[in-house]
Amino acid sequence: MNFVPAELIRKKRFGQSHSREEIRFLIQGYACERIPDYQMAAWLMAICLKGMTHEETSWLTLEMRDSGKVLDLSSLGVSVDKHSTGGVGDKVSLILAPLVAAAGVPVPMMAGRGLGHTGGTLDKLESIRGFDVNLGFARFQKQLLEIGTAIMGQTLEICPADRKLYALRDVTGTIDSLPLICGSIMSKKLAEGAAGLVLDVKFGSGAFMKTLDDCESLARALMDIGTRCGKKMRALLTRMDEPLGRFIGNALEVQECVEILQGKMLYADTRELTLVLAGHMIFLGGKATTTEAGQILAEQLLASGAAWECFQKMVVAQGGDLQAGLPKAAHSLVVAAESSGFMSYIDVEKLGVAAVLLGAGRQLKSDVLDLGAGIEVFRHQGQAVSRGDTLFTLFASSAERTALCLPQLKESFQISRQSVTRSPLVAKVMS
């Protein structure tokens, strides 16, 4: 059945619901390039403004899933993936995938690139010289059998409609829409064939969901789609009111992950969140009787070097060379405290935008990343600060880049007279 795209855009602009056939027409048409970017961008903006019903969101998800091939990984046993809704400095997947695989749970991970002010797992991994994220189905499944984990990007075969929509949303201000987020996340997760999925749904000033209530709504919507499709589901609602870990930026975050995998007791919040998520994944994968037992096993595997060994095997299997070193920025700038008091992050999204301006993220679809660019964070929420203390070090290709990001950086925090109490990383677990 044929429809007129402009009429469907108008229909959603006035808050009316689509039929599944109308959504199929739009998704298939965009995937096959019969519908241009400008019309799809207008439809996405109408969805952001008017929303979608639960039925529309489910149809959108399934149509994006069915725009390509769907993997069958049942021969691997109970495989489990993890997805994060994105945050500033969130690099957990790089540690988590080999850690859980070392516990005997296969981890098929289909990751994305940077979206808005948040970094992308694929961009981080490509900081490793030669690392290939463009795996075909056969290579992806072979690596899962041999190593237990593989991290790949979307291909023309897997959710091609979502791959195009994901890039378009990044540059058209249509990221923070509940149905679009649900459709994008779950179409890929349903297509990749994992039996279980642990969701890291973030809330706070550095996340797409700003409040705990909105975060819980997103988690429930995602879990509803997953459970109706027969997946084992778990969701953790986690805090993003300050950057996660020490570094923001692609190569910088890889270095942080490598040091944690090597057993160094650094970057406490990154390590803590990784181990909590690992406990849930190991439990869903049937390798522990409780999530607590799964977390204890994860701690042992991190301490023994088993996770680091698995990570190295994954890098080699995907063509990467850790020995070649990671990209480094040509210029750096230290940002010092101008007064004494306590660190208080007030808008972490602006910190993420500052990293984008440094070159660590994209403003346009065509932008080429500076993989060595980013920010080193020296103070976390509530920590004491004296005038002259280093708060951040900025890394970029030029002094002009660092100067450009300073207004955003300075709007992301303030030095308070009173200490701010840090909330627990994990606010709620939903199963």
C-alpha cells in the first residue's frame, strides 16, 4: 500500500496515530532511499513533539528489526547482552563484554557510535589501531564460539533502517524521544539474537532522561518490548549527574578500561558499575545462582586477569594492535579552580558538549573524530577543592579547540560552599 509521506508527517504533527502499514511504509521507504532525509527528519521531529502509542512504538521496533536479517544464536546457549542509554564518560561495555565472557556467558554485542553529547562504543574501540567493528554474520558468530564475545557495528544486513535513522537523529535534535529511543535500542537487540539483555538506563543532567521517573518509564517500555519477544530482561536505573570515571573521550576512555582490566584498583565508579552489571548478566546467563554470586565471580575474574586475557583475544581477533599505542592529542590545557569549596556538577550534558567541541564527538554526520581528544576529570561530586587545584585537563588538536569548549565546560559545574552528597550509582533494579 502506498501513502504520501507529507500527509503522514502532517498526521503525526497533529498527534494522530499511525497504522502498522503506515509505519512500515515509512521505515521501508527510508531504508530503500525512496524517502529522503528531510522528510524523515520532519517525521522524527513530529514524533518528538507528539509521541507515539505503545502499539506504534512496538510496530516501529519490529519494522526496524525486520528491515534486515535476524541472527539465531540459540546454538551458543544462553547469551546475554547489555545496553546503556548513554552518558558522559560511559565506557563500561569495553570491560563488561570480556569480563562476562570469561565467566562462560556468551556476549554478542552490537554497539553504536556517538550520539549527541554521549560517546559511542565503536568510536572508542576504533581508537585501537586496526580494530575492525565491521564484522559480517559469519565472522561475528565464529568469534563468539571461539572467544565468547564480539563487538560489532550495524551493517547493511542488520537493522538498516535503524542505522540510517540513528545517524539522522544525531544531527537533527531528535535524540531524546521515548519511542525513538525504544525502537532504536530494541530493534538491534532483537536482531542480534541474544537470549537475555541487561539495560543500564541512566538519569540525571548528563543523560537523555533527566529524572528518575522518566528513566523508569523508559526502562519499563524497553522491558515490555523485550519480554513480549521472549527475552530475559533486567534493568538498572543508574545515576548520571556527574561524569563516569576519570576520562571523557575515545582513546582516553580505552586507556581507563585497559587499566581496570589489568587489575588496577583505579576509577572506582567505573569499576563498581561494571561489576554490578556483570553480576546481573552472569546470573541471567545461568553461571551464578544469584546476582550477588555473579558479582563475586566477576570480581574474581577481574583480579585473576581472565577478563584482561579475553579482552586481548577479542582485540587480536578483530584486527586490533594494542602494542601500537593509543592516539594522543597534540595540545592540552589545564583548567584550575578559581575558588575553594566543593565540586558540584550542575549540567553534565554541557561537559559532554565540551568534549564534542574538542573533537571527541560529532556535530555533523560527516565529521571525522579526533580520537585523542577529550577531558581528564580530577574532581567528582562533593569532593573538596582548593583555589588553584586542577579540575580538568583538556586534550585537543589545537589551542583554538580548547578555547572553544571553555564556556560549555564552565557552565557544567560550580564550586559550592557546602559539600554535595553523592547518591548511589544504582538507584533501582527492575526485573
